[in-house]
Amino acid sequence: MRTTYQEALDYIYSFIDPTRKGATTDEEANRNLLRMRTLLADAGNPHHSFRSVVIAGTKGKGSTAALVEAIVRAARWRTGLFTSPHLHSYRERFQIDRTLISQADLISLVATLQPVIDRFDAEPYGRPTTFDLSLLLALHYFANQSINLAVLEIGLGGRFDAVNVVTPIVAGISSISYDHMAILGTSLAEIAWNKAGIIKSGVPVVTVPQADEVMHVLMNEATLCQAPLWQAEPTGLMPVQASGTPMAYPIAPEPALQGLFQNENARLALGIALLLEDTGFTIGAEAMRRGLAEVRWPGRFELLPGTPPVLIDGAHNGDSAHKLIASLKASVPYERLILVFGTSRDKAISDIAAELVPPATTVILTRSAHTRAMDLDRMVAAVTPHLQGTLLVKPDVATALQMARELANPHDLILVTGSLFVVAAARESLGLAVAD
């Protein structure tokens, strides 16, 4: 029996298996879904007691989830939000009306579900993962809290992700680009096929403008599933493979979240909201306006005023890094750019460095404390060909950020990016971490 918060966390994290290898075939990957379905069935299928939106994508799925949740909550519906990874506290992963689960409730959840988990037969489908447990806990918590709508962010990919056992009433697919290629595939079409797996029979799906090869895959999957496919355009929702007529947004898609790329996420969220209205959720223009105006999503183009200002963002592939630099040039004035950069081992660092490094006067390489952090020697080798200024190396994010502040002039800009783990470490060093 877990009686403290730390004991509950220790139990959840005890299911991390560092020796576990990724699936090598679709049949093997499908065991993730079979395992999650069985685990949920053993727990009474809590996800059947409420309706859900599921959101996949490479970049922007977390921001879109936060935007959808804010809009629906502004319309006075009770919401559950499941996202990953967390920045500072595990409790960030599941929230009711954007309030983190309390330590006491998490302890109680683990105590309630531990017997179900402990008697789970791992022989057919493998031992549950920590992510499986997180999803199980979240869905059970949402059911107990009598929510109206859960907004669920896919963890990795889509087709074989544990979240994909949930059949939503509307699905969303944000921008798709290269990431997790060792797992999802080396071409955009392969990656899109994985993301398109969240499309369900007859369930409307909204996406944003995509590369032609990506859109081709999404259209094929929607046809197979007889699912209406819509595209969130600048002025409204346009049918791609749907019987409906175009729907104009009742408000301008301008969110409180900063960064040009957030406008695209806002359009996607508004498109999802419009389709939710067709399922019986009364939302309206005012709730959409309030939701976009009041949404918060730390660590994504988060500009911290000061002398000099610090901008932190979780850009983690070449495409997101390109969009980050474009947003900087369009909206943040500065004299010199000082880059604090660290990433994870599985990322295409050359693609990221090609976008982030050339504009920087000084580049300070660092790494988070996470086990997946990329070695500094490998980072140096990848960054050097793109370097236009000075290169420094610091062993941890706090030290790197301190060095950046010592080097910067009042009108310079410090950019901290490369992964959400680096972003989290930066926010913690700046005293912005969520109390746990």
C-alpha cells in the first residue's frame, strides 16, 4: 500500500524498463494496443463514461490540446487534459479544468488501481509500461471526476500508441514532419501512416495544411475509415473528404500563445471546436475567444522579460527549429542571439543545428539531467559545421544559462531550446517550476 506521494511515484516509475526494445514489426507494435485494452477492461473501461478528443502530430499537438481544452472549459464544460511529457511535476500529466491532480488524489488512484495492475497477466502482451499506467490512472481519474470531455494527446506516433485505444468523437492531427524516425519510419509517408492511425471509422478528423505526401496518406486513411476529413485553413474549416460545406471561424484564430506557428495550432483547435458543436457541445464564439485569450502552455515560445530577455521553447526537430527562428525574426527584436542548446540522443541534431546555430553570435552547448540527453562531444561535432560565432560547452543547463546571462548585453536575446527536458531545467533554474 502506497501511503506517500513519493511511494506512489516510485511504484509508477518502477515499470520503466531500460532494456525494453522498440517493436520491429507492426504485429509486435500492436501488442501495445492489446495490452492497454486489456488493462482498461480489467479496470472497468473508465474511458467509456465520457467523450474524448484525441490529438496526434509531430509539432504542436500539445499546444493544440491545451487550446482545445481552454475553449471547451470556457464554454463551461468540465474537462480532463492528458499530455506528456511533463515539465516539472508528474501531476501535470492529468488535469481537471487545468488544475493538476493533487498528491492525495494520485496516492488514492495508485492504491485503487495497484491490485488491477499487479494481477495483470504480462504473458500475452508484455508488462505494462509507465506510460500505460499514466494513461490508466488519467482515464480512471477523469471518470471519477465526472468530466464532460477528455482532451488526450498521443504520446508517440499514433497508430500503435496506447492512447489510440480511445475512440474519440473528433480527432486532430497537427503538423507532421521528421521525428522519431527509428520508430515511425524514415519517410514522411511512413511517419504520416503512423499518425493517421488515430483516424477511426466515421469519426471526423481535422488537420492543418501538410506536405503533399502526408496529405495523400491522411486522405487514404480517411477513405478507408469512411471518416470525414477537414483542413483548418486561415479563414475556416474546409472539407477535404467530407460531405459538409466550409465553416468560417466565428473569431480570428489569434491565441495568447506566442510564436507564428501557434496561429496554425489555433486554427486546428477552432476547427475541432466547430466539429464538437456538431456532436452536441455548445461552445460559441465567446468561449472560443476566451479560450484562445486565456490559454497557457509553458515552455513553448515562452518569452521571459528581463535584461536581457530569455526565450525558452521545446523545438526538437528541424522543422520546429525553422519555425522557431522565423517567429523570432518576426516578433522579437534583439541585437545578438545567444543560444543555449541541448537535445536528446534520438533527435536529428544536424537538422536542428542547421536552423538554430547560424543566427547565433554565441552557442552554449549543454545537456539536461535526463538519461536520454545527447552527449556533449556528439553535439560539438554536429554543431561546428554550422557555427558562425563562438562555441562554449557547459555541463548543465543552469550553468549554461548563467554563462549566457553574463555574456549578454541588455538588448540581446537568450534562446534556450532543443528539448523539453532542457526547457524544464531552464525554467527550474529561473524559479518557474511547478511546486510538487
